[in-house]
Amino acid sequence: MDDVDRAILSVLAREGRISNADLAARVGLSPSPCLRRVNRLEQSGVIRGYRAVIDPAAVGRSLRVFIGVRLARHARADVAAFEQAVTELSEVVNAHHITGNFDYLLQVEVADLPAYEHFHAHQLAELPNVATVSSYVTMKTLRRGNA
Amino acid sequence: MDDVDRAILSVLAREGRISNADLAARVGLSPSPCLRRVNRLEQSGVIRGYRAVIDPAAVGRSLRVFIGVRLARHARADVAAFEQAVTELSEVVNAHHITGNFDYLLQVEVADLPAYEHFHAHQLAELPNVATVSSYVTMKTLRRGNA
DNA sequence: AATGAAAGGAATCCCCC
DNA sequence: GGGGGATTCCTTTCATT
């Protein structure tokens, strides 16, 4: 992992579908060694994959909400049940176990506020072991995705 | 935007670097119309771009922290100054203006806890108009990125 | 470990359906 | 709006330095 590898990662983080030929030109290499490096970065797990960034509104997910969750009990089985259940909700885009006032921070994407109300009442409330739920509705996103 | 478009988005969201030929086969189209659809989705802004997913630890960003920020003043100029300053911090991966107990929710990535302490004291504390900062350190990520 | 050439394959465009 | 075919570019491998 040298400066060239870091340059490759920096380009691919922003332009994941750039051709190997263009990528090679950007980092000052010929296509062959550039491709070798990309393959090595992929196989070693440094590059985990590639994603298209989709406009949420175009797929009916205009509303982004962050949710702080406190659990009722912290025994291993209770925690596992909650974690299992939360990862099965398709609305939950990200889920983190965190320190501080909350046990978990979830990021969910839904169509609109009525859809969130429905999710809150019928999905979150039915998760096992949930004590409290604090919702933070996104009004504006200043920055999304970086590297 | 029909079911085929949605199928294309679903595939590209998970395999952003799939070849057009393979993508066409997946959605039951021949390469030509498939490429036309992808180009249309890109030009209309439904597809915003493509990103490689990089292992944070491989680029010295092993620690992910969520930060709730409350501002001291909410006059337009004060808000603008904060927003401008926060988007210039490279450690800040995401920044959202939210409802609820906090004004902003930031997501930052740094090397480790000492690095975060430094960021907290020397970068966040120097942002204009910041009243309070609440840190939520990620211990485990259950799910990251979805579609 | 990078280069350059060469072969195979894919993307892309045009035209027809 | 979808399919087929020709061209062009890219990817990929291998021999070489």
C-alpha cells in the first residue's frame, strides 16, 4: 500500500466506474500495472465493492431519519434478538452499536412523514427489547458520502 | 421509470461495476437497450455516480463517530457560517440538518480515539457558533449501505 | 514491479424491427 | 422501446526490461 494505491483508491471512491485505462492515466501508470493493483486491492479486501449512488427521491425514499434506540435489557440473548430483527428491516439503511445516551443509532429511509409514522408504529415498536426511540428527521443534507 | 429501470438500479446499487453485458442479462434485456436505459438514468440524475466502497481501516479511518451539534445562535448568517465551516472538514463524511434535540448530526471518520480527541478539541471546538457537542462512538456496525 | 504489444472481449453506435 | 451487427475502445495476458 503505497502512494499510488492511495491515489487509485481516491479516484475509485469518487468515480467507481472509471475505465482502467483512464484510471491508469490519472495515477500516472500504464493500464497493466494499474489493473494489477486494482485486482490486488479488491482481493485483499481494501476495496469491498462498488455501488451506484441512487437519488433517494427517485426510488420513493425521500425522507431520511436517524433514530436513537435504547434497549430495555442488555443480556446477550436480548441484544442478539434486537440486532437480528433490526437488520431484517429493509427501511434501515445503516445500524450502529454506539456509546453514549443511546444503544443503537439507526438510519432509515422512507417515502415521507406518514410512511415514517407507519414504520415507527408498526415496525420499530414491534422490535423485541426496545425501550425508547428518539427520531431525528433530516431536513437538509450538507454532505453525503466522502473519501 | 418502470420495473426494468428499478431492476437496473437494484443491480447497480450492489454491483456498481458490473459490465453492461452482464447487467443486460440480469434484467432480461439485450445490451443495447440496457445501455440506453443506464445512460438515461445517469443523465436524468437518478444515478448520481458510482463509488468504490473502501475498507476504512485500510486508509487509516478505523473509528466512526456520530456527533450531535447544537448551535449557539440560529440567525441565518450564523447558520451559514457553521455549515460552510463543517463541510470543509475532511473528517466529516456526512452532515445533516435535523429536527429534535440537535441541530446537526455529523458522521466523522478518524484513525482512533486519540485522533478523535484531537479532532474534537482542535477542529470541532473551533467551528463558529457551536454551543454543544455530543459524541456517539461506533463500537460495531450491523449494517452499512443498502438499497 | 512497470512496460508494450497482441488477442480477446466488451461498450457503443447506427439502423432496422 | 427493443434487437442485431459493425466498429472502436478497453481489458487482460505474456514476454521483456
